[in-house]
Amino acid sequence: MSIFHGFNTSASALTAQRLRMDVVSSNMANADTTRARLVDGEWQPYQRKMVVMKPNEKQPFASFLNQAMGKTSSTVGSGVKVSGIIGDQTPFKLVYNPEHPDANEEGYVQLPNVDPLREMVDLMSATRSYEANVTTLNASKNMLLKALEIGR
């Protein structure tokens, strides 16, 4: 394990949470967009996006060797990475508004499946995770600085 392992783990989490906040911002900005993409000649509303994360699979050879020999070792995490950004499959909202330019023959308009309350909760969660990782990064930095002071 490297001396910078804690920094690398926190940095990967900070990057992932920042992307999560960017996606939430995009969702909120497009909460009323009725013409986001053209499908089969018809405009579709904006579809809510979600970030999918998974553990970073960087494991040293020693952990595989120990596992093959039957030794149990505590595996240290290697951070997180974004595996993709997917679209939310919940149906679009239908609102009756016959004067809207995108209304269908019955007068209903398809609105994006973005729920501002859900987005705010997701944003708060990402912000708290980001703050926790900054705190972890600062704690690792302070421990390394104290270790350097021992050598004086």
C-alpha cells in the first residue's frame, strides 16, 4: 500500500461526487424541457439522468495470491469510479395544456420525469459525500505532515 493510497481513494470519490452534482444540475436545468431529443420524427422530453458508480477494481497481485492460497486478508478499497450515466425509465408526466405548442391531439403535454424534490435530496447527498471526502483528504494530509515532523 502506497503512502498516497488515502489521497487516491479520496480523489476518486471527489471526482465521482462532482460528476454526480453536475448531473443533478443538468436535471434541474432541464426540468421543463419538452424538446430534448428527436425520436422517429417526434420530439421527446428530457429524460432524467442518473450516475452509476462501482468500486475501483485496482487490486494488487498480492491480494489475488493470498486469496488463491486461502489466506484471508483485509482488502483495502481502491476508491470508486463512475461506470456510466443512465437515463431514468420512469414515464414522463402528462399535463393537460391544450395551448402548449407540444400538446398532442387530446391537449396533453409530456413533461420530463424530473422531480425537483428528488434532485435536491440527491444534490444534498452528493454535497455531504463530497464534504466528507474533503475532510478525509485533510486528515490524511495532516497525518503525513505529523509523520514528517517526527523525523526532525
